Amino acid sequence: MPNIATVLKAEIVRLARKELREQVDPLRKSLSASRAEVAALKRKVSDLERQIRHASRVLPDVPAVPQAELSSAEDVSRFRFRAGGMASNRKRLGLSAADFGLLVGASGQSVYAWEQGKARPRGKNLAAIAALRGVGKREVVERLASLKSGEQP
């Protein structure tokens, strides 16, 4: 005859596992669905980032904005600024720091400080830097010539 304690213990273990399984199975299904949803969202984010990169290559950069429109800090914040990006743009255009400063309304020293990350350009300068992103060398030479001839009567 089996020991009643071992039979009782085995029956308790069996019932506990059954109850546990009933509680855990819905959680497993929910977890699986959540993982699938997270994976789908990651794919969607990746696709959107790819579209943004493509659109930034295809669409022209932000056009010049008149000073009257740059009255608030919110307007200025729509222009992004990276010191390395500005330096590479200046080199791409073949400009000295003084010439680049003349185009954006600043000194050559300010341009150096911006490129080294020691300072950040202010509103009107930031708008002018953003306007120079999509400009070619010929147009820059024309703008410089007109600025220099306007300064020297």
C-alpha cells in the first residue's frame, strides 16, 4: 500500500502545475504577440528612417529665410547645426573662413569658433548657413563678388 503522504504530495504538485499552466499560457501568448508587435514597429521605424534619408538627398535644403521671420527662438530651432557639417560645406565650396563669414554675416574668427564647436551661430547666421547648404560654387562666387563690390564703392 502506497504511503498516503507521497500520494497526497504528488496530487498537490499535479494540481499546482495544472493551475500554473492555466495562468501562464495566456501570458505566453500575450508576450509572443507583444514581441511580434515590437518587431513590426522596429521594421516600420527602419523604413521611415530610410525614407527620411532618401528624401533629404532628393529634396533641396531649406531656402533662405528673411530676418523678419526669425523673430522667435522656435523659428531658429528648426535649423540644425553641426560644426563638422559647416566645415565640410565651407571646404566643399572652396571658401576661406573670412569669405564664408562675409556670406553669412560674421567674421572669420566666428566661423573658426563655430567649426571648432567653441560657439554656436545665432539666428540670422544660422539661417544664412542653412541657405548655403544647397548652393553651388558658381553661385557662391557670384554672391561674394556682389558683396565685395557693394562694400567697395
